[in-house]
Amino acid sequence: MTEFEKKELIKSLAMGMSFEKISIIYEMPLAEVEEFYKETRQVLMPKGHFSRKSGVNNMKGIDVSTHNGVINWDKVKASGKVDFAILRCGFGREHPRQVDRQFERNYAECTRLGIPVGVYHYSYALSPEDAEKEAEFCLKLLKGKKLQMPVWFDIEEKSHVIRGNCDDITSAFCKKLEDAGYFVGVYTFDSFAKENLTNRTKLRYAMWVARIGSVPRFSPYGIHQYSWEGKIPGISGDVDMNDCLINYLAVIVKKHFNGN
């Protein structure tokens, strides 16, 4: 195993990726993954975060939707401030009005400029069956596209909490995407994750967590949305800013997830 591969494996362990998923991604026997963890866990911080003292530079990214207007992606690229972009593709169940109006353009521009892309789908699902319908809609929007970052299931509505089945809703959406060959994760707020998602979800899927002004209060997580008031050339007004601690791009492209 090369030093680069060791660092990537350590990051995956530090962010809480399951031993089973690591075994598949790195083509290592499960017993070897467990042994590697025992040998290297001293580099992991107490709460499971990857130590920033290691010298690994985190990727900086933005997430955007039609609410950000028509973006000048040439200026975004030239700014040098954006390593990746996560685009809203749609929301809820299939309906022409529930496709993000800027998704196709944003995807085309990022692809043209070589900006690594992921997507998120905003959920209104009230049941696992609803979530499966949303997943089918998301898959239609992604047909024929290549993504270098994960597909994110955005769960944050109060209606999800009232029903009390957030893990089931999340699993239903994510399973559909995984069965179709996508690397999928979950986006939500720090407080929502702590109160409404169990380790069944948080340890099973990649986590993208919003907490403004401070790091998330739980681990593991792979992306931290740390500001809603970022300023990036080419984007009018504020934009969400994110700090990515895992090299999802290397895993997704190498293992041919997400249409690659």
C-alpha cells in the first residue's frame, strides 16, 4: 500500500466509513481493514475527526441552486476559491416544476470547466415509499451525467420529525441510489442529525452537516457546511460554503460510481 493510499484509508476510517464499505472500496479483506485500524487509530482525534495536523489540505466547495441566480462559472473557476460544487437537481417527487431551473446549466458549465460536481435532492418525503419515489425522480435527473462527488439526500423538514421515521426515509432513498451505482450521502443540520438520525444512518452513509460558526457537535462527518454568507466572484449575493475532509472524488472516479 502506497503512502497516499494509507492516508486515504486513514481519512475514511476517521470519518466513520464502515469497515465493510472500506473493504469494498479499497479491495481489502475485512480482517485487514480491522487490523489497519488497530495499528493507526492513534492518528485519529478522540471524537473521530481526521487530524488537521496531518498536513492534508481540505477541499473547499459551494452548494448552489436556482436561488443563486445565473452563475458566471468562468469567474467562479478563475477565483481559485472553489474546488467542487454541489448542485441542487430537484426536490420532492417527480414534477416538471420540481426540477431546479438552473441545474442543467450549472451541470454543463461545471463540466465544461472541469469543476468536480455533486448533487443534492431536497426531500419532502413522509414515508419510505415517498422517499423511493423521490429517488426515482433523482435518478431520472441524473441519467447520462457523470458526477465526481456524492449524491446527497437533503432531509431537514419538520414534517420528517413529526413522523419520527427519519432513518427509514433516508435508507429508502439511499438504497435506491446505491442499487443504481451511486455513492450517496445525507445532508442535514447538526441539530437535526443529533436529534432525529441514529447511528444506523450516521455510520452507514457519508454525512454532510451544516453548523454555522463552529464544527458539528457529532462525528463522523465528511463535509461541513460552515457558512451561508460566502462571497465568490461570479455569484451575486451570498453562497453556502463547505469544507470537505474526505477525498470523495478519488474514490468515486476510481471505483466508477456515479456514472463514471
